[in-house]
Amino acid sequence: MKKSNEHTLKEVLQAMVEAYRLKPKLHQTKVKSIWEKVMGATISRYTTDIKVRNKKLYLNISSAPLRQELTYGREKIKKMINEEIGEEYIEEVVIR
């Protein structure tokens, strides 16, 4: 039985993340780390920058044909990234 001031490590870390408002930075780091796994090495090679701001995923793609192709699959990209993160965090994908 726990005392009233005892908490699990998970609870303490979640409270710290919320208190210091670190969740957006954690999500951005996670998206960058899973991008190659989710999209593959070829697409990852042409991706020059990945940013997450205000729940929008901004992708800079250096190849114009690939950029056009990915524009058609923005919803699928959003769905795959959110599944990897484990929550519905990304609301929109912007490809530049």
C-alpha cells in the first residue's frame, strides 16, 4: 500500500513534463527519430528539415516530384506518425 506522498517514477516524470511544458519538444524529437522508420530511407534522404509547431508537422523536401507525391498522402503521413507517437498529436502536415 502506498503512502499519500509516494508516486511511481512514471507519474513523477509525467508531472515534470507537464510542469515544465516539455511535451512539444519531446514530440518533435520523437518525430525526428521515427521519420526514417515510418517513411523509409529514400524519403528520409530527401527530407532536409522536420519541425513540429502548434501540432503541425512541417517537412522540407528537396525533391519536387517527391514533394508533390507526399502532398497527396498527407493524411496517411499524419496517421502513421500519430500511431508511432501513441496519441493524436499531429493535426496537420505541411510539406514545403
